[in-house]
Amino acid sequence: MKVINYEAHHVMGVEHINYDLEGWHLFHIGGANGQGKSSSIKGLLMALCGRSGMDYPKPALREGEDEGWIKVKLSGSEQLHEQEHLNVELHFERKDDGSVRESFRVIDSTGEEAPEPRTLLKRLYETRAFDPMQFDKMSKAERRKVLMDVVGLDFSSFESKRKSVYEERTSVNAEAKRRQAVLKNRSVHEGVPEEKICTSSLLDELKEAEKANSQLEIISRELAVVESGIASSVSSIEEVTREIDAKKKHLESKKELLKKMKQTRAAARKKIKELPKAVSLDKFRKSIAEAGDVNQKIAENEAYLAEQSEVSELIATSEKLTEDIKQLDLGQDVLLQETEWPIKGMSVDADGVLLDGLPFESACLSQRISASVNVGMALNPELRLLVCEDGSSLDVNTLKQIQAELKEKDYTMLVEVVTRTEQDEDMCAVVIKEGRVVKDRGAAKC
């Protein structure tokens, strides 16, 4: 479906215009600033997409007028089951209180009105496609979204999964980094046994040694007492010998006592020989003290190894997540390679739109405009109309390229240009002055 004719009367800055668009592909609307060019284009947008689809002007009725209207004739559409044509009419009427009443209708070739005219047009047209130049002015993310809508790509599941994996990897990397910082502060000791020394066994050995030493000391003290007693007995015997006669009985008792003491001495000596030699307790105390230090080092080594193991696991997890992200990206790459783009060399990456593998915004103006026009056409396969409200910046070569692409796909594009010379006006389909068409190229269509 195409726009065949567009007529507006007393709308914003328009006094009266009538554009015959049949057969045109690139339709230049020229004139000086403030003469009604923009109003004529906005009037067409008002009729075709309504308040929800544009920056709707208020008031739409020309100042000082009580009535105005917009009429758009569209060619037939199989989608709307209308083979001949449709007429779109938007009417404005000023009420007594100064407010403006609007009425809108769509009439088919038989004169019947559509019951839901706006819904009918919405099936044909999306506002974003009216001006392909806006595609060039969008942010990277907006431009990428529009292009993916055009080709029907939906990466939401990829991007959701990728975001989840990416966030998980970020968390794992942060934890690994924290653990590595902890690891740097831990000590590692060389030449330390792998297992901790059992201090309880050392304490048991110490107690046994103390007990043996105590027994040895007791017996030694007993032996010393016996030795002293023997010496005393010998002295007594000598004294008794001198007094032998008088003290025989006393001598006999002393001999008996001496005998017993010798027996005791023999038993003590025998017992001393059976007992181990006295053990130095210092080595046990030293071993116990050293065991605590060694065990501390072993504990530090174990903590280091445990931390090192966890860090290794985190790094391995991060590497796996990185591989998962790579596989998700590869999946998207396959879809991108299989997608049919509006023009050759166009694609998208994670950041935005690409042209010949380079960012869209780094391409020259003519390339960007050509791409934007093709995106606009791809967005609206039904109503073959594009509108450019800023055509003054387009050079002749770019316009020729756009015209060829429009002609090839049978689209019409209205382009607003500011004219300063007769040469500027000669390239325009119509020239507007004070809200009216003052020059009309009529049959010179392209």
C-alpha cells in the first residue's frame, strides 16, 4: 500500500496543500524556514498514526480558522482486503468555547467507514519508520534493538543466560581474588613434617621418666641413709670392741643390726642396678616446647593448602563459566550469520549495529543514511512510505543513492529541505510559501 494523494487545509502552518504522490519515489518538499514545510509533514503523520505515534501538535487547527482537515488517499491492500483504495480523513472544528473537536475516519472504495479506523492503520504502519534519519540518531542500544526487531531476532534468552553466567563468574572471580589475598598472608614452612606431633605421648613419656627418677631418688636417699648407718655402726663396733667384755650383749645386737643393714644395702644396690640410669628431663621439656611450634607450622601449612585448593576450584569454575559465555556468544554468532539483514554487510554485536564489521557510527554519512533508509523500508513492508524531516544535510550523491534504493523497492519518501536559491527549488517536487504550494513539478516524477 502506498500514499497516492495527500491534501491538508488549515492545519498548523498550512493554508492549503495538495501533494500528488503517485509515481514519486523521492518527493522533496522545499521552502524557506517557517513557511509550512514541517506542518505539511506533521499533518500526514497525524492522519496516519495519531496521538500515540508522534509528538502530536497542539493546537492542530490553524490559528484564526474555525475548520480544517487532512485527507490521505491510499492504494489498495491485500492485508486489509481492499483491492482499490482507502481514504483517510481527519477533521478539525473549533467549538464555541475555543477548543477544537477532532473526528477521524477511514473509508473504503465502496464508501463504507471502518469501525475502528486507528486500529486498521496500526496494522499497516509503525511510527518509528516514518523518519529513517532517526535511526542514524539513535543510541547504540536503541539502534541495535530496532534492527533486531526488523530481522526478527530475539536474543533475550541468550542475553538473560549470558547475564546470569557473567554475574556468576564475576562473583566467583571476586571470591577467588579475596581468597588469593588471604593466601598471600598465610605462611608456608619448609622442612616441617606433614603430621602434627602428638604432645600427649610426650607428656606420658615425661611422667614415666619423672616417676623413674623419683624412685631412683628415693632409693638413693635410702642408700645414703644406709651408708651413713654403716659408718656409724662401724664406729660403734670399734667402741664396743674396746668395751667387749662389758657390752657383749650390746655387741651382738649391733652385729645383728649391721647384718640387716648390709642386707638392706645389698638389696638397694641390686635394685639400683635393675633400674635404668637417671634420665635428663630437659630434653622432654624441650621436645614438648618444640612440638607446639612445629604443630603451629603444620597447621599453617594445612590452612595454606586448603585455601590454595579452594582458590584453584574457584579459578576452574571461572574458566568454565568463561567457556559457557563463549558458547552462548557462538550461538548468537550462528544466528547472526544465518539472518537476512536489510542490506549486505549489516549485522549486530553486543554493543550495537555493525556495517562491514565496523561500528555503525564510524561509517560515512552516506553509508549510514542508506542503511537507515533500508531499515525503514524493512520495518514497514505494508505501507511503503518514509518521511525525512531533515533532508537539508543530504548531499546530491546520497540523495541519488537513496532514490535508487526507493525505486528498486517501490517506496516513497518525503524529504523536507530548506531552499535558498532557485536551483534548490528546482530539485523539489513542491515548494511551499506561507502555507501554500507555489511551485509544483507535477509530472516530473522520480
